[in-house]
Amino acid sequence: MTHPREVLLGSQAASFQLPVVDHYCGVEARMKKSLALQAELIEEFGACVMDVTLDCEDGAPAGQELEHANLVLKVLLDGIEPAQSAINNVAPRIGVRVHAIDHAAFANDVRIIVGGAAKHLAYVMIPKVERAADIDVATKAIDAAGGAKLPLHVLIESSAAVSKAFEIAAHPRVQSISFGLMDFVSSHGGAIPASAMTAQGQFTHPLVTRAKLEIAAACHAHGKVPSHCVVTEFADTAKMQAAATQASQQLGYTRMWSIHPSQVRPILQAFAPDAQEIDDATQIVSLGAENAWAPASFNGQLHDRASYRYYYQLLERAHRTGAALSNQVLAWFDHPSQPATLK
């Protein structure tokens, strides 16, 4: 049988399916704990549901950027080999956030970490991107360090950058765009109140929600992954789950930042379809496959390729969140069709 992804997604087959959690950490002990947590979740769910991004930008003490880059490289190399050998068939995914391209530490971050561990990196996060030309600068440095074809994740943090969201999303090396809430608010010189940085306020202030929607729309237009910003109230899991639910259900985000281990499971739960949705999707996609993707009726409702596509993507999301799936559905992910690779 032709794989559902090949039949149903068509031009959307280039959309990259990433874990829904992007977990950031920059302190040595937290980096090590985060890699251990990632391994635990892979063993629990049988899939990588959480990326770990080792952070040079906010993780490095001022004046110690070079030392921190070397620390990140050591933690990555020390942590990747045991994880790869201990977890059957599921590769851990580790990325790094380097400094912005105009920061003095950018060149050393890339030289040390990409140059020393390119084959182990899943992606490189570039902060404070303002335009597509910034990505060209980052790409040149990363490629020169041995990271040719490494996917780039970028962070949009200003109104000027939001205005270029579609241009940035169209760049062939960009795999995901994140929204930098804190820098976005502070870049407005007090015109946006501090309340817009809270779990609730970031969903009600018009300028903030407009920026989020623009980024999500740009990503979906170009088959890239929109990644929602942080919730700083990390001890309040109810607020975390409410924010993650709004991000996924109302704003079109398919991925979200975590800055504390307590935020990982609330994000997974908020982004995961419920059991009834999964059951319906399994039956509808199976029905489509049985009918060679021609229109067919399910519970008195007509379905065609458009709805088959929707429900197949729902199953992809379920898999990325570690939800329980039937053996039939799991077979699609054990032997997936190959999405387009970055050029």
C-alpha cells in the first residue's frame, strides 16, 4: 500500500514533523538532567517527544562565553553516546542555541560546537533573526564549520522581524520559527505592559497575539514548524497546560518551549489529541486506505482526501506526543515515507 503521507500530503510532504516540546537549558547540571529526562521519555513512549536545546545565549555567564561553548560541547559529547546505545531504534535529538550573528561569541560558538559535534546535532537555533539575509550569514558560518545541511531554527524577537516572517519562513534552511516573547515585549520601550509577558497576558495583548499569529501563518504557508514561546511561571502546571492548549488549539502552533522539567508533560498533554479523536482518525484513515483514498462514508459523514489528510496529520501529532496508537498506525511511523530534506 502507498504510504498515507505520500498520497495525502502532496506539496505539504516537506512539512517537518518535530517533537512538540523544545526544552531549553544552559546550566551544566540542568543540561545533564535534561538529557537524562529525554532518554527516560524515549523509553516510556517509544518515540522522541522532547528535543533538548543546549543554550549558549542565555546560558553563558557574561564574559565566559568561550568557556561555556566548550562546556556545551563536552556535555553534548558525553551525553550522546550512552543515549544512542541505550535506546533502541530511537535517536535522541539535541540542538544548540548559539549567540546572535552580530554577537562577538557567535563565531566561537559555531566553531567549537558545530565544528566539534555537527554529526550529533539535530539543529542549530539562531536567535534575534531580523531578515532572511541573517540566515545566509549564519548558514555560511555553520557550513564552514562542518554543519552543511544542518537544519536551522530561528528566533523572531522584534516587530521588524515579525514583518519579515514570511520571508524568513521561506528560507530553505529554516526548519522552525520560534517567537521570543520577552525580547519582543521589552523591544517596545514600555509601550507593552509587563503583564503581556505572563501566562495569561501574552494571549490577550493585541500586539503580542498579532505577532504570534503572523509567525504561525508564515510557517504554515511554507511548511515550517511554528514553535510557541515560554511560560515563565514554571511552577504552575495548570497555567502551563492552559497556555499550551491555547497555543495549539487557537494559534496554530505545533511545538512549544519548555524551560523546566515540570513543563514537559503539560505541553505533551495539551498538544496530544484525546483518545476519541485518535480512534476516529484511525478508522477514517484506514477507511480511506481501503477505498484507495476515494470518497467514503464514516458515521454518516462523507470523507475525501482533504479530511483524510486532516486525520492522518492528527495521527502524526499523536505519535509525536507519545499517545497510544494501534499497531496498524504504528506501522506507518515505523516505516515512514521520507519527507523532503533540507538543501
